[in-house]
Amino acid sequence: MREMEELTSTEAIEQFIANHPLSFLYVSRQDCSVCHAILPKLRELLERFPSISLGHIQAEAVGEIASKYLIFTAPTLLFFIEGKEMLREDRFVQLGVLERKLENLIELLS
């Protein structure tokens, strides 16, 4: 299963985005059943995209994430290309749609 880096501060998040040309952030909450259900499926999906680095953020641990990235619900999925947010999905994520969006964005880079 796909490894993901735990990010525990805004500095760590910014450094992660800066260090990885293709970075995917998964923001979740401990008490979110949807978050727990989506995560294994997301990790499996990202196996098909080895060039994308995956970071995980617990919203309770990094409270300022909500204001910095305008996150209003969990889970929130953010995809960055060279530091610029290119894709955002939240709450009820349709993984098939997400996969097609990622494929299209990666194809544009080729």
C-alpha cells in the first residue's frame, strides 16, 4: 500500500509541497468515518500514480490548516503541481472521477 508522510505543522506542509513537484495532501479528522473509509481506497488509487507524493494531515493537530488552505470539511484532498493547487475534492469523494482528473492533469504535463 502507498506510503504517506505525516505532516504535523504548516512549515512541514509548505516544505512537502515545495520539495515534491507533484504533491497530494489528504486532510482528515480523527472522528470522521468518511475519512477512515476513503483513506485506504485513496492510497490504492495513488499506487497508479507513482510520481505523486502523498502527505497526510490530521486537522486537529494542525488547526491553522483550515484558514491557510480554506478547508471547511473533512476529508479534503488537495493536489499541487509545482506548488500550485490544481485539484480539490472534499467530503464525498468519487474516486473514479478523481482518477480521471488526475490522469488528465498528469497527461497535460507530458
